[in-house]
Amino acid sequence: MANTYVSTTNACKMCTPMGAALVFKGIENAVPFLHGSQGCATYMRRYIISHYREPVDIASSALGEKSAVYGGGPNLKKGILNVMRKYDVDLVGVATTCLTETIGDDVGRYLYEFREEFSDLPLPELVHVATPSYSGTHMEGWHAAVRSLADQVVKDKAPDHGGVNLLPGFLSPADYRFLRGLGERSGVRFTMLPDLSRTMDGVIWDDYHALPDGGTPVAEIRAMGGAAGTIEFGMSGGLAESASGVLERKFGIPARKTMIPIGLRATDSFMDTLSEFAGCDMPEQDAFDRGRLLDAMVDGHKYIFGKRAVVYGEEDFVIAMCSFLGEIGIQPVLAATGTQSERFGKALIEALGDVCVTMPVIRSGADFKDIEEEAAELAPDLLVGHSKGYKLARAANIPLIRVGFPIHDRFGGQRILHVGYEGALSLYDMLVNAVLEKSQDDCPVGYGYL
Amino acid sequence: MNKTILEERKSQMHRIGEEPFAMACNRPSLAGAVSQRACVFCGSRVVLYPIADALHLVHGPIGCATYTWDIRGAISSGPQLHRLSFSTDLQELDVIFGGEKKLEASLRELIALHSPKAAFVYSTCIVGLIGDDMEAVCRRVSADTGITVLPVMSEGFKGNKREGYAAACKAMFRLVGTGDTAGISPMSVNILGDFNLAGETWIVREYFKKMGVEAVANITGDGRVDDIRRCHGAALNLVQCSGATMELAKMMEEKYGIPYQRVSYLGVEDMAESLYKVADFFADKDPDIKAKTVALVREELSVLMPKLAELRRDLEGKKVAMYVGGSFKAFSLIKAFRHLGMRVVVVGSQTGTEEDYKELAAISDPGTIIVDDANPLELAQFIKEKDVDVFVGGVKERPIAYKLGVGFCDHNHERKIALEGFVGMYNFAREIHASVMSPVWKFMPRRAAGRVTCATKEAVNG
């Protein structure tokens, strides 16, 4: 459906460099570096910190008027040197902004010059990614950054190690933690790129750390060239060639894209792919959790059957979430994403074909004004998405199930588990309880048993 | 000194008593230093944001609008239009062919949808580069719709927040003088530089009401376009948060001959002094105003001081670090902390001036560290060096304190608790008390005592 308005009201997306900055936060001893004006880094830091409640140091070349006229090369180089002086960095991830893309700064060349000029210093890995804010959303920035890492850091075919590269996309630290655990349980060597499990949900410190522990080690990224296969969650923002494609082309590593494993079927298919690539059986714990999930789905089915949900957020996340809602009997009535995407609708219909009789209204390139206007016609019982839907939930007096990013009005957004059978179980509890709480609150009797 | 402090940053710090006062400031942020500052756009956006019946349209790519959507605790007693986030959401083709058409269409559409009293259009980095003639578009739409549309020249890269404040003041100044001043009391003020966070402007207005002083316009907390249009009818401008609105006060003085006074509604002395200043100003118009003000302050203090004394017992001797946007807040807070028996040992700001820092040095204790345009690693180092108990700052500073197991008070624009006025001083004291007195600090790894206590207990139990 075409957008009704020229202007955007209450956007359902963030800007491109934000996604890249988040990816670089998931690399061990890395500093994200935004090549642009100081405000971009600061605004994003505030936005990210409000969700994760962790230090988020994002450097900036802090360009002023002069640089906008004469180019930002000198500031970029000076900035990288300063980052090297202050932080023991293994990697600096340079993402451009609308400012530097428009003035035509050639960051690749600046970095080449930098390596030449300072060849006497121990240099960190310098990775660059083009993320003009006027093109795409934070997810396009995310996928472009992961691709840049695969392209620029994985330089050679590494010795075969039989491990699996996992490109999970933008999930919660709890999700990355779960996936790491799955690797350990199943005995598969996972190289997860990126890994925000510890960098964005870390421990208390006895002394201040310039950079948090955790993240994908650069050495492991280099070794991705020796994996048995690459699993990439989602459709990678419609990139002609995503990171898994780069690894396949350069090193012949088989690539497979699967839906983000939210819910029963998506997790099943992820587990199948994993055992295909790594030759492992499903770990006992996951098999047990699968059974518990099915058990819960039976116990709770009546409470939620036919409930109508509006789902919004990132394209891949919405597809996977709708797939899960559909299989537990909740009807997604509107699926909306801020991303302009032609594949979105097709993927949704594929995901829901087996479990839903009616397909949801599908909106790509949507803002919250669009979502609000659509929702007004659809009489939803639930909203499922990040915290920016609160205004709508409040106006409609329906529960908002907070998932994804950002969650700015609740505590612990970084600890919400979405993926795997275990994630499905905890989401299932949240959904059923939201429905029960609403009916209990609205009921004059105030039943103590439900 | 270790590597957390870069050589080029050293001139922007000062330790009182250890060296003669000399501090560099008002510089562009150092590349790669991870400054806590934002940009010109941010400065304009925070100042104008609370004008509740205006349309605020961000002309640029989506990020600038997304990251400022409903960001402040600046509340409105009526319209809520300011809490929506409007953007032209420029795309690649707009950047190539120019964004004027999209801007014009967006403005017409949004004005028709929301019937605002006026519209502010914020320029962003990209608009400064592609050269959209915002002025012309705004003029055209104003003429056609009858709604005043004001361009705010806030291209992000053109400086720091201060330039953004100036751009906001210039835009507002075009509204001033366009309204009817009939009926405004000769004893009247405009409240500049207060943003009605958690209803703070209402607290201050209530004091003025008791003194018989009319508040004409709030600039900009709970602000209204029509109030700003007629605010040149007020007798006096009261300017808080001097960086943000001082320029508007100066322009109004020059054009309309309205004098201004610097005030602060934070803390006990500064709040009382600000009211007394206003009473003095109007003393020739109302001989009773002084007595009314004294009575008001006395009554407020009689409630406040015993409560403060109670909290002070727990807080005595604790050490504070603070990092704020503009330094006016720092002056008031240093005094406020003295009422709680606490000592400020580190104080810094994003955009202080040399005079600000000189004045801070004059009122702070020897050994206090003063810092301009600091960054996370510097702040962490100072917190450790001075072994502070509580840190005062904004969201970006919070994890720096928390990761070290140090208490924190959010004194930034997102706060939801009123900290101004006498009642605000009590809220502030409680806020500090709640953080400092929490038992959780005992268990933090940085506090060796915490580990000992636990270990001893285990030994006893075991």
C-alpha cells in the first residue's frame, strides 16, 4: 500500500549509521567511529544507553564548517589516532553519515593513507562502511557494516575448522547469549558476528574499563574464512550481496538465510540448518525446551486464540514475530515496518500461509501515523513491538508487549529473550499474561482464578 | 597522568589551588575524544521543543527527528503537539535534486492536519550542504496558509549547542512584537530559560503570582506562540540557563528596552535571591512586594529546612561530582549541596565560558577539578581519583557512575521529578539521599569493605 503522507510523523525507524555503530559495539575491543558532525554520535549514544544502560563510547570526527568545505580527512585521521591513544583497540569501525557522504569524502582512501602514514605504529584493524542517513534505515546500516567486516577483515581463506559462521542480525544481548550457549551445548564452533551479549549487558566493574569485555574477537572474524557454512538470519535488508554472500563468493563457504528463530517453526528450521552444516544433533536441553513450548502452547491456547495483534518494527523481526504469533493462534492484523521493502509482504505471506486464514494488512515504509490510522480500522487486542508504540497502546487502551529495540520506558530490555524454544516460551508467557491481565483489569468481578 | 587524558585536552581542565587559574574552553570538540556534546541542531531543538502549540518540523534525514522524539520531560498544560516528531525524512533523490519541494509539501500537509499556531523548521547538516532555500519556502507557506513558519538555521556541523541556542533565539525573536500587549500588568515578567521539566515552571509561576507579579510568557517551558508574540509587553525578562536564552533577552533589551536579570530557581539561596531580585525591581510599583516576598520565602523555608536537616544527617561529608550542559546549574548545585553537608569535588560542563569557569573556581573548594567538554574516560578517572559518592549528570553520564558502583542523580532534561523551587530542593535532596543511601553500594567490588562483610558473614554462617 502506498504511503498516504509526504511527511513522516513519529518514525518507526532509526538512521543508517546507528545500525553500523551497534554492529561495531559487538566486536571485541572495537570502537565505533562516526565520520560526521559531533551530534550524530552523541544522539545515538543517548538513544542506545537509554535502552541498554551500559557505557556506549562512540567516537566522532567532530567535523565543523571548515571540514564540510575542505573535506573531513584530517579530522578522521586525527580522530583515529586519538582513539588509539585512549583505547586499546583491536578494531575501529568507521561509518559515514549524511554529511560526509554528501561532501564526497572517500573514507577508503583516507584509511589507506592513514595506514601508510602511520605504518610505524601498531595499527588496529580499520574497517569502513558507507552509511548515508538518507538511504535506508538502521537495519540497512547494520547489514552493510556486517558485510564490510566480512569483506575487509576476512582477507584470506583460513584453514578449515568445521565451525559455523552465524550472522544473527540485530537481537537482544539475551538472544546472543542464548546462541552462544547453543553453540556450547551442541559442540559447534560458532563465530557469531557481531556478539553484543556481554558488551551491551555486562557486569559491574571494580575499575573503569575503557572498553567492555566481550564481543566477537577480530582473530575469530579472520578465521571465518575456514568455516563449514554461514547461517544468516533474515533477508539482510535486500542487499544484492550480504555478508554471507561475500564469504560464499570469496571462499566458497555455503551460505544459508533463515528466518530469525522466533517461535516453533523458525527455530526448527534453524536447528535443521545447524545440524546440516555442523553434523550435530539437537542438544538435549533444546529438545526438552521444545517439548515444554508445545506443552505451554496447549495449556494457553484458549486464552489467546483469535486475539488480534498489530506488529511493528524491523522487517525481519516483524516477519519472525508474526510467524510465531500465527502459529500460537494470535491473528496478526497489521504488520508494519519502517523499511521500504518489496520482499516484506511476500515473506510474511510465506511465513503465515500455513497457520493463518486471513493475511494481515502489510505496510512497509510506515511511520506511527500510518500504523495508528491502520490500527484504528482493525480493532487490535494487542500491540507487539518496541516502546515507541506506547502512545498508540495508551490511546487504544490495549496492552503493549515490549520486544526488540528500543525499550525506553521499561527496565531490562537487554534481557528479553526472543529466540530459540526457550525464547518462544518466555514470549508466550508474556503474551498470555498480557491478555489475562487485561481481561482481569477490565472485569468487574475481579476473579482470583483465571 | 595516564593515557585517558589526551595531551590536547589538558588545557581544558583545572585543579583549584594547584596552579594559577587558566582554562581553555569554547573550542570545537576534539576528534576521537568521545565528547559528551551534541550539535547545533540539538541546541535549537532543546530550546524550542517545549513550545507546545507549534509544529516542529525537522528538515533532514530521519535520525535527527527520531532521536529527539518526545525526548524531554517538558510538559504542557494544554496542547501536546510538541511531543510528536515530524520530519521530511530526506531520501537520496531529495539530496540530489534538493529538498525544497518535499519541505513545502510536508509543511502544507502538516499545517492542514494539525492547525498549529506557528511552525518551526529546523535545518540539519544535509540541508546546509545541499543549499535548500528554507527561508523562501517558509515565507511562501506562511503567505499561503496564514501560519507563521520560521526557519531555524541549525545545521549540525556549524558549531556546538551554543550556536544552536542562538539560532533558536533568532527564530523566536521574529515572533516577539507581533502580538497585542493590551492588559499586561506593569508588574510583569517573562520566564526565560526554564523548560517546565516535571512542571517546574508552574512552581515558579506560583511564587510570582503570590508576589503579585504577572508571568507573560514562558520561554519556553509550557510555552505558547501567542504568549511569545506579546512578551515584549512585559516589564522584565528573567533569564535562567543563561546560555540558552540570553541572546533573546539581549535582543529584546536592545529593541524594546526591556531589562533582564539572571536568575536560578535551583537550590535555596538562588531561588530566594531570584525572588528578592524581582521584588526589588518592582519595589517602586508595589511598596508591599518586598514584605510579601519575605513572607513567602519564610513560609517555604519553614517547611523545607527541617526536612533538609533530617536528610543532611545521612549525607554529611559525602562527595559529589557533576557534569552538566551549561554551567549555571553547576553554580546553584554547588550551593545546594552545601545545604546537604556535601562537597562538590569535580565539576564540569559541555559549553561553559571562561567567565563561568573562573566563577566556578572562585566558589569551589581547593582541590576541586574543573573540566570543560569532558568525555567518559576522563570523567571515570576523576570519579575514581576523588572517590566520589554521587555523580550528577544526564543519561550519557549515568553508566559511567553506575559501572563504578557510584550513586547517580539525573539532573538533565529527561527528568520526571521537579527539582526547582523550594519544593524542588526537597525533591533534589530526597533524590540524592535515595541514591547515596541505597544499600547496594556496599556490595560493589570497588568497595573492599563490601567483600569483607560478605566473606565474614559466610564464615560465621558456614
